[in-house]
Amino acid sequence: MNTLEKDVIVADRLTKSFGAFTAVDRICFSVAGGEIFGFLGANGAGKTTAMRMLCGLSKPTSGSAQVAGFDIARQPEQVKRNIGYMSQKFSLYEDLRVWENICLFAGIYGVKEKEIRRKTTETLDRLGLARERNTLVKDLPLGWKQKLAFSVAVFHEPRIVFLDEPTGGVDPITRRQFWELIREAAERGITIFVTTHYMDEAEYCNRVSIMVDGRIAALDTPLSLRASFRAQNMDEVFRRLARKATRE
Amino acid sequence: MEKRCDITGAPPAVVCRSIHKSYKGVKALTNLSLEISKGELFGLIGPDGSGKTTLFRILTSLIPADSGTAEVAGWDVVRDYRQLRTQMGYMPGRFSLYPDLTVAENLQFFATVFNTTVAENYHLIREVFQQLEPFKNRRAGKLSGGMKQKLALSCALIHKPAVLFLDEPTTGVDPVSRKEFWEMLRRLKNEGISILVSTPYMDEANRCDRIALMQHGEILSVETPAQMRAQFPKKIYRLEVDRRFGWLEMLRKAPEVESAFLFGEALHVVFRSDADALAFRTNAPALAFTEIRPEIEDCFIYLMNKTEK
């Protein structure tokens, strides 16, 4: 395998400035196919800005990035077609039923109708949501909503799925079930790019990057990060790095 | 208007008696009773949909209970709602300040509504607000998540409430800011402010004087964090291994294992009995199990699963 096939995300000195403020400052990293990549950082460190660029939603000020083989600045539409995205704030339509949400998103991504029908049943069975097929999404508990949102985000089998704080506010049991879904998707070959404020979840990633003031301050496996910072857990690693931040 | 007082003459921060609340036939709270002392830092934990926000809304006089009574700082939440509202601060789960007003204008507005000035109680919010100072002319809607949270707390505190209600104030907040936030709650408690706070983070539950665990609109237990951890009925083992997802699957299939969960860099395992633990460990001597003191998160998972079955 050459590097182009292997790495599904490659960022090279990717930068985004708003006036005099550099939100993302020349970040370089790559993510391999099928990897679970944790993208950590304090509030305001630049994670969301970086993620929006990688999803083709905003253009870099300088530097470049390839996502699923496409250039994020020149081919944003192809980027969008090859990724899935879910955030804590928005991922499903509250006033649509469970099956309507699946149909809508799968349709947008061009999944065939027959395939949608087959996979909808399969997905709902897998999530234990078969009885909620006709329920309005707003009536589902947050944990179920998040699991459904994830399944919708990977329904079209994208090469990469971007997850922006998918487990924020979710209870400990549901969080763990959510990570099992992530794991299964990664085993099917879907690359996972995930942000979280739960440091135990950083441990479930293959590799983790930690952003401080717009730059990547550390990037390695959780095990190596713990070893090099002589820390008991990722929480300690994070605190030591984030404390050096000078901005919010 | 009579106020109910405790032995010291001060009314408890919160008293709920047999509260029931349903929405369109769906039960949100069932026969909920609770008492929180003055000056207590009290935590509410429970999964989404367990009724935490409904309880906040009843205690802050925003919605009435179907039956039962509640008092906050000695004021009945229905009858004395006007007095109550001057005595409480509320930070709802959803950002609810005025996005078109600046940081400074929002704070000023809340101070004015409560008949006070920003200067009068500035000492309460100094630490938080200092970090907002450089952005005081920015519109609230344009703030980052962490800063919105700091502004919301400042606005809830500016009239020096006796009781502070915080509905998931740290959801979406990074670990360093969370720690700072809780250090500040401690200091507010030391100023005599009673605090009821809900959180999905179990490490935060540890920092409360007492915690109530809620599920399906009921309170399952009210204890100090230490009591809760001491009452975990079984031995719990920590297992540090590589490829934890694989081990997790294997352990769950083993007949000796009652439960196995991921805990960051380790797994936490509970066996069906001490004999099972011994048998399993004898058969797998290479696995380094260490008996540990249960964490709040272990207790939460255990109680949730128990009542779910």
C-alpha cells in the first residue's frame, strides 16, 4: 500500500485565520484508513474550525488537506460525498420520524431505495430501536438519539466519519454502547475522526492528537502519550498540555 | 407568610414532598421527596430523560407540579414564587441569555432586573468574569461554548442568590475548565450559597457533599459519594490489558463474570461470587487483576443495570 491509499486524511500546514486571529495554526497530521483518531483540545483550541475545514465546509487561509483523496479547498463537494458527519448539537431532524430521518439522509447521499429499506430494518434491529421506527426523533432519549445519529452518519458507508463531541451529556452506560458502535464501524474499515471531552474515551482511540492554541501539541497512541508524560491516565496528559494554553 | 426553618433557624435550601409530574400522560416525576440543607453542594445524576430538568423547572417556579409541594429557601415554589425568584439563580441546560446583547449588557440586564448593580456583587463573579473581560463588548451569541457557560454563571450569580440551580453546567466543557468550574462552586458554597447541580460526569459527582441518583422520574438513592462507594455490594477488579475491546468480549462470555466495562486505560470486572473470582483468576494467571475501591461511575452503572432488570 502506498501512502496515498493508506492515509485517508492528510493535513499539511493547514491554517485558518479570522482577521488577526489564527484559529488553526499550520497543523500537520495524517490519519490511516480504518483508524480511530481522537482529536482533543480545550474549548477554543481550534478543533471545530479544523474539523469544518476537513469536512469541506470552510476554506483554509493557507496550507492544504486531502480527505478521502480529495483536496478540501478545490473539491469540497467530493469531500462531502465521501464522509459522514454528526455533532452533539445537530444531526437529526427532531420533527421527523426515526425511519424518515434515515430515508432522508440516505437519500441525500444517493443510497438506492431498495438498499435503504433493507438496511433500515437491519440498523434499527441492531440498535434495539425496531419498535421506535415511527417515533418522532424529538421523543427519543438523548442516548438513543445519539446512537441513531451515528448509524445515520455511517449509513452510506462513507470512508470517514467525523464525530463532534458525540457523547456530550450522555450517561455512562450509553457512552460505552456508543463506543462499541464506533469500534464496529472502524472494523468495517470506516475511519473515525472524533472529538470528546471524556478523557477515558481518548483511551479507546488508536491515536490521539491534543490541540493547544491552534497547534497540535502532541500526537501519539494513548499508551505512548501516557508514557512520555509519565501520567497515570489521559486526563493527566491533557491537563499538563492544556494548562500551557494562553488563549481561550 | 411563614417560613419553615431547621434547628439553626435557617430554612433548608430545598424541600420536596411527594412531587408528581406528567406530560401528556407520560410520567416525568413520581412521588419525589428530597431535602437539601442550607449551604450544601448537592449533585443530581441520572441518565437523560430521568426527570432532572423537570425537577429544576419545578424548583425554579417555571412549571407547577401536578401534586406535592416544594420549598426553596423556605419559600413555597407556587405560592411565594415572587419572593423565591429574587432568592435563586438558575442556569438552564440550554444557553438562554440574549444573543444580541453584548457580554456586559447581559450582565447589566440581569443585575438591573434583580434591583442590584454589577458592582455590588462583583466579588462573587470576579474570577469567572475576569476571563470574559477581554470579550465584554462581544455579542453573547458569538461566544465560544466555554465562554457562554461562564457568562451564564455570572448572570445567575449577580444578585447573590441563596440557592443556585445549575442544570448540566459543564456538558461540552473541557477537563481543565471543568476543574476550574468546580473549584469555583466550592468557593461559592463557602460563601454560604446552596447549590443543586446536575451532571453527566461521574468524577464531578465525587466533588459534591451528597448526590441523588435519578432514574425514570424517581430518586434511587441519596448518599455522600463515600457512602455510595462503600455500599457497592461486590468486589471489583481492575484489569490493565492491551486490546481491551477483545478482552471485554471474552470476559462477558465467561460464566464467572457478572459484568465487565471499559474504564479508559483499564477494564473493571465484577465476578458472580468470590469463588468465581478465584477460579477465574487461577485459570488465567497471566491477567493482572487488582482489587480496587469502586468509583462513582461503577456504582452508577451497577444501580442503573439493577433497576433496569
